[in-house]
Amino acid sequence: MKAVIFDFGGVFTTSPVENFAVFERQHGLPARFIGGVIKNNHHANAWAQFERADISIEEFDGLFAKETKEAGFEISGKTLVSLLALTLRPEMVAALRRVKTAGYKTGCITNNLPQFDSTAILAETGKAAEAQEILSLFDHVIESSKAGVRKPERRIYEMMCEALDVAPGFCVFLDDLGINLKPARAMGMTTIKAPLGDVTPAIAELDALLDLT
């Protein structure tokens, strides 16, 4: 292996899925209702368009409300954005530092939103500056809202390999969503899934793979 590529939200931070679950319980919705809407037509729906910055927050607000209403319970896009505030996982930051110290190239591929990037999602917890510091540790960062392409579109993984000048077969990719791991695995990357709520198993797997323990 020559490079390790990380997702950001759900890997270096808590997952928005945890916030969605709280909202669903509070409103008597079926479990994973929000996730189901986001995954439906996942290359072209409102969420996908917003992550690529194809539409504005105002357009997303109405489109997502329409999609969720059709699914059975209306949730505006701005309400969804309010559920994205996250907190940092220092144990994964420590893992990133071990990877860098060992001499591996590092990259970050993150799906985020215009005006609500990886720094903004931590602003409410006072960790925006720390998030920026973490992002500065990577050799290269690709943000969907700035690149106009998002996971799980194959092109975003190709862009990272090109930027790091490493073939997919020499890369490890960590993400908390299986749908984002599949294209990377198909390209030849070694993939590691970060479990919801506890990234310790993923860190242990990474350490063992790279002999960092």
C-alpha cells in the first residue's frame, strides 16, 4: 500500500445518520426514513444535486420537501441541513497522524454541501478550526460541492488517484457507507468500513493492514 484515502463525515466525526435517527424517533417516523429518501434515485435526487452544488439551498429546500412528502412525511431541505452538526472523533485523527508518520500518502474524499462544508458541520461544537487543521494534514482533499462530482460516482475516486499519483490497487479507502465503498473496491482499492457509532474496529483494521501497531 502507498496511500490511505479517508471519508470525513462519519469517519473523523460522528455520523449524521445518528442525528437522523433521533429526528425520526421524535416524529414517529420509520427507522431510516431519511436515509431511504436520500438513497432513492441517489445519482439524481435533491441530495445528490445539492452535494454537487448543482442547485442552491433554496432549491434544495423545496425539492427535498417534495421528495419526503411523497415518501410519507414532509421534511424541508433546511431542516435536514440543521441535522448535520457533528462532533469530532479524536481517535481517528490520531490514526491519520500514524499513517502520515509512517510515510503513506493521504487523501480525503468528502461529500458535502455548498456553504456547509467539513468545517461548517463542526462550527456549532466550536471545532471548526480543529477541522480545518485536520484537513490540512491530507496531501489532497476533494469536496463534492467544489468538484461537481460526488461519491459513489467513479470519477471522484479516479480524481484522487490522479492527484496522489497512486494506482487504485495501492490505496486503502475508509468510509462509513457501504454504497461509497463499492466503487472503490471495484477499482481495486482495499476498503474498510467505519461502523456507525464506533470507529475503533476500522482503526484496528487499518493499523493491522499497514502494520502500524
